[in-house]
Amino acid sequence: MIKAILYIILLPFTIWAMEGLDLNKLFKQSRVYQARIMYLMIAMSIAYLVVNFLYDFFINFKVI
């Protein structure tokens, strides 16, 4: 349950942080939908890594 809450909190922060990147230069002009899907997949992957790190950190130091 705690991981789900962390995902809900951190995914918007990850997307917000990624807005500073210009990933459109990596894709062809006609591949807009594929670029958006890749952007979302990268954001979800980063959020997954951050959530697991924070969860393990909290568990190891018994914060939760």
C-alpha cells in the first residue's frame, strides 16, 4: 500500500522533472505518438526506481 502511495506521489514529480529534457530531438518528426509513449515509459521507469529506493531506505532504517 505504501508503494502505491509513493507511485502516485512520485510519478507526477518525475514527469515534471523530465519536462526539462528535449527528447523530441531523438525521434523523427512523424513519430509523435511513439515519442510520447517512450516519454511515459521512461518517466514510469524512473519513478519505479525512485520508489523502490525510497521504500528500501525506509524499511532498512525502520522509518515506516
